[in-house]
Amino acid sequence: MAAFLASCQPTEEYKYESLYADLPFEMPRVEAPSFPDNEVNLSDFGAVGDGTQLCTEAFARAIDALSQKGGGRLTVPAGVWFTGPIVLKSNINLHVEKGAVILFSPDIDLYPLVETVFEGLDTRRCQSPISGRNLTNVAITGQGAIDGNGHFWRPLKRQKVTESQWKAATSRGGVYKRADYWFPYPGTLKGDTISNMNVPQNLKTEEEWQSIRPFLRPVMVSLIECKNVWLEGVIFQNSPAWNLHPLMCENVLIENVEVRNPSYAQNGDGLDLESCRNALIVNSTFDVGDDGICLKSGKDEDGRRRARPCENVIVDGCTVFKGHGGFVVGSEMSGGVRNISVSNCQFLGTDVGLRFKSKRGRGGVVENIWVRNVSMIDIATEPVTFNLYYGGKSAVEVLESGEVVPAEVPAMPVDETTPCFRNIHIEHLTCAGARRAMYFNGIPEMPIDGITLKHVRIRAREDAEFRYCKNVHQEDVEVQVVK
């Protein structure tokens, strides 16, 4: 390990050296991958950027041609490039130039079912609009935009949208689960009725899987077991489910990206970094319909069997606007989350600022997390939340439902299914406006343990609440309760 770390020592030109100063854990420098000096242009492979002609085969031909040369840059010029799924290969930089939009077709028939992971479980989903598996050196860069046409996939709740938005969506047909809950296809509703947290249960035949295919919304960018991943500069928006999902990847650099989904987008997470090792997420913005920046490591038995923690991650200089949480851990954390640094971020109007969530049955250990220099305004619930009774609802939905977790619950035996949160340090946090200052709601058999709150300023309508936690050290913490 010492030799490996020595080999990763920075040169004088390393642009993020300041992020490693006084880092409280060892972590190699994360570098952008380099690519061969080859370039092809998408328009040379029969693609027409008029927003109507399907470019799926042109993307595939261009990637194959570049791969045969050993890799390089695939340039997507200005225009609207309408396409089905794009499958990346090693040593390919998909470069989306300024003025270019990659727009994915809403035709579900173009997205076959594939084996993948969603909500932390091994399952099947429709193929992602952009995907890559077992790759080395892969990038999506540029100043253009990538749009997943997700509104054609997602269900919609009437109370979350305007009347005109509701009419525009429901005029396409579809079916209703109830008067205020619309699904775009009968298969979407059927899948919902047999699923647990968006993952269908007890399907045995291909016919059964195909009958709910519209329900199996894909993440927009799926990169699985890839090494040297680089996302830079691009706008990623309107995803069918999660937006960016690096899974079991190593050496991941995400910088200067903009990730957008409508505030009403169900499962519209910005970034879900799952079971990844050595990652930088820097100078990026997230404005989404679910969690903004989220760390995961698999769910329950599937996650424990994988046993791949999400570890060695630096988040710096990021902004989260709307979303269920600004920086989030869980609830799928069964493989563990450790050695995380979050700094110099701002959360502007999120439901929660720092959101830690899990439940009995997960197992896994979340530990060694350092958060510093975080500013928040207009937080709908709490700037800091630990909820170990997570049931799939957002913090606002729990609040609006009147759901209350009992102050006292019986302890259960500790085993591999018991989640553990410990050694989490938060300092220089300022929140101007929240409902409740903080909410720590642990479990009696494994209390939240070893939390440091230092130089914290919070203005909220209610004071902080602490349940089933120990060794909570507070230094220079000021809560101003404003009714």
C-alpha cells in the first residue's frame, strides 16, 4: 500500500492538491484519464443533428471506429442528436461540444432489459441511455447537454406540479393509481403494485418481466466496475430514474458538471456514487427531484454479499438547490461508507442538508466522515438528520403525513443486519432557516456514536432532538429558535 501511495504522489501541477491538505485519511490523488490522440466526429458516421433522425447506429459505428484505433475523442458537434442507448468502450472520451444536445428517444422498445443494480439490489432494468461496464479510461466531457427525456418514463403526483403540467402529462394517455397519481403506461402501474422500493418481486418468467418493462426506468448514466472515470463540464438532465450512477468504480473524477431534474421527478437523484473507491466530486451543481449527492453501497443481503464499501471520497465546492437532501448517505449502505470529506458546499432550499438514513436489516458501517464549511438556507426540515427508521419517504413527506417515530422502541439483538453510524465530524456549519435544528433518531441496540458538532450556527423554528445517540460532543453550537 505504501508503494502504491508513493506512486500516486502529485506533481506540482496537480490542480486539487489543496483538497488533500490535512485530509484525515490516506487517499491517492484522483487524476483525469488520458486518451490517445485520435478524434472522430459523429456527423461523419451518418448522424444528422436535427432532433428527429435516430442516431443510435451512428453513435455505435463512431465508437467502434475509434475503439479500433485504440481510443480517443468522439466529438459530438452542435445540433440535437436524437438517439437510443449509447454503449461506451474503454479509452473513449464522449465529448459533447458547446451547442450540442444528446436527446434520448422516449421509445421504450429501444431499451432492452439488462442485468444491473438498482436501489442497491441485483435486478433487471431497461438499458441505460449511456452505459459502460468493465471499462478502463472512460469520459463524458464538454460544454453541451445530455437529456434523458425522463418525463416520458416517470409517474407523476398531482400535488407536486402545476395544473398545466398535470394536464400536459396526462393528455398522453396512461393510467391512474388514484385520481392524483398518474402512470404513463399500464405496465408502469403493474410494476408498481408488485415492487418493494422500485424493485419488482417474485418474477419468474421472461414474459412476466416484459409485462412490466415500462416500470423498469433506467438510470441515465450507468458505469459499472470501471476504472478511471471522468465526467466534466456537461449538463446532465431529465433522467428516467437516477441521473448519474457510478457503481463499483475506481478513480472517479466528477468536476464542473450541472445535474438537473424537475423538483417533482420521482427517484430523480442527481449523483449516486455506489461502492466506489477514490473519487472527487468538485465544483458541480445539482438541482433535482430527490437526493442531490448521495453515497451508497448496496442494500441488505445483496449489499453485504457484495461487501464493497464506498470509500475515499472528497466532495468540495458543490451547490445543491432543490432535492430531498444536499449531501446524503444511504439508505443503501450495507457494504459500508467510510473516509469521506465534504467541504465548502452550499445547500439552497433542500428538504434536508446533511442526510444520513438507514434502517434495521441493512447492516453496514458508516464511519469516518468529515464535514466542514457548509452553508444552508431555507431547509424544509433539518440541516442535519440521522434517521435509522427510513421507509422510503422524503423527510417532507414524513412531516406532512404526521408520521411519528416513537421516542422509545425495544432493542433488538445485534447481528450482521444492524446498521452502525459512528465517528462523524461536522464543523463550521451555518443554516439560516429550517423547521427543526437537528434530528438524531438512532436505534437502541446500536446508538449513533461519536458525533462532533463544532462551530455550528442554526436558526430554526424548533430546537434539536436527540434519540438513541451517545458521545455527541458539542463545541460552540448556537441554535436560535425563531417561532
